[in-house]
Amino acid sequence: MVDRRTFGDSMQVGHLYIIKKNGHSYPQKGDIVICLRTNGSWLFTGYNIKSMVTHHYQNECVEELCK
């Protein structure tokens, strides 16, 4: 499990993350996103592979897919 206090610092551009908690008006839980840019310690810009759309995601809503 990822430590949420340091997750923002350890996020890396190009890594894959799975959405574990819905944070938008439409469900994205289970979708996979690619980290495009970190925006501070609790937010990042990611590209959703399923919907093919770029969104801002909160670090607490995702988990790294592969380490």
C-alpha cells in the first residue's frame, strides 16, 4: 500500500496508476491513467486510457499499478 503522506513526492511522470475511488461526476473507478505531470503534493494531471481524456486527479484516489 502507498503511504499517502509521501505519495505526491514519489509520483513519476509516465507511471501507470489505477483509479481506486471516484472523484469526478462520472465513474472512473478501475480505469488506468498515465501520470503526465505532478501538480503539487496532492494533485496530478493524468491521461485516462479508457476515456482517452486528460483530467486532474487527487493522489488519494489512485494507486500505482506497477512498482
